[in-house]
Amino acid sequence: MNVKYFLVVGALVSLSLSQGFASGNSGHGNHGNNMGSKKMDMHSGHQSKDGKEATLSGKLIGLTCFIKHGTQGKTHKSCAKSCAEKGLPIGLLSDGKIYQISGKGHDSLIEAYKPLLKYMESSVKVKGNVFEKNGVTMLVINKIKNG
């Protein structure tokens, strides 16, 4: 066997490995999440693009005012609504945990929040999809009603 043979084989192996890594995790559509169709496993961090289906009860809050200023409640309803209309983050406070509300895919938060505005600072029951990564929990609300 000659040196050229080993160089060609080495180059092909190297190329196939680099192609496998590049195509597996770099696409914008999957945001580096090559998890297939598995549902979320809260312990391992694996989730699908659809997240984990959940039904939750809690209160819709304006996150900026709640976290930075400690404000919430009925007297804060108009401010929370105004913040949400501007696209500032809102969340669901449920059993002491905060779920940041997100839109579907890359939807604008202003558009995603429009059907939620009348529920700001109110108790609600929601059905949606939960996504969790690195300590952040997001919720895409599919259905909402007064709770």
C-alpha cells in the first residue's frame, strides 16, 4: 500500500465526519436542536420542536414590572397590558414558577400577546407547550380561559 492511498482514505473519512457534524446541528430551522421527535424530558433537557404539552393555572403578569419593580395585581393591570402591547415580556406565574410567554415559531411577541391582553393580571387556565433550557422556561399558549 502506498502513502497516496492512506492520504485519500484519511481525507474521505475526515470529510464525511465534518459533513455529518455540520449538517446535524447547524440549521436555523432546528436552532441546533437535533432531537428528532422526542418530547421534553425535564431531567435530560431533550425536547422536540413542539415542547411538552401542559395544562397550567396561574396569573398572567408583566415580567419587567414583576421582576424589576415587584409590582403586580389588579391595580397594575393597565400597566401590564401597556407593556405587553409594546412587546415587553409577559409570563404565567403558576405555583411559584414563572413561565415566559412566547409566540409560535418566530412570531412577533406583540402579535402573540394580542389575544392575551384582556387576561393580564388575572387568574387563568391555559393549555400550551412548555420549553425548558438552561433554567429558562417558556410557554406557547394554545388555549386560554379565565381560571
